[in-house]
Amino acid sequence: TAANGVSGKVAVIVKKAPSRIRVDEKKVSLREGKKTLIYTEIPKGSLTKITFRSNKEKIATVTKKGKIEAKKVGKCKITVTTHNGKKAVVKVTVKPAKKKKK
């Protein structure tokens, strides 16, 4: 009860931390300048914050929402991590951009 005599109830729902995380594709091949999105899956009833990180940002970058952008030819890994340390890895291969036909 508050000092002004008003009282209320609050319901707290606690979701469990995920036991695993999955990605839709473990290997992705992109041409320079192209983009794609990583889709993730955690067990039903779980709730978590997911982070994405590229080990070689000169090859490919990834946004906080999982959008990969191919920067230059090469290979890198995107690591997807939950707040409790569960991980999945996407191997990215960046190929040369297609040459425009004259």
C-alpha cells in the first residue's frame, strides 16, 4: 500500500534461460556488397538477449539484429550468443561481386 492509501498487484512472469540456440544456416555464401539475415531459434518458453559478432569485420559485418553484410572477398565466422553463454556459429564465405554486363 502506498502512502496515499492506493494499493495494487503486480504479476511477475519469469522465463527460463535457453538451453540452446540454433541458426537457420550454418554456412552462408554471399557476393561482395550483398546482405542476408540470420534467423535464430531458442526453445519454446525461453527468453534471452541475443548478440551477434563477426570475427573479421573487414570481410563481413553483422548488425545487432543479425543482418550480415559482405564487405570483401574472404571467410569469417559470425558467432551468435545468448545472455547465458549458449552459442551458434555461422561460417560466411564472401565471393567477388558479379561483374556488370556491358
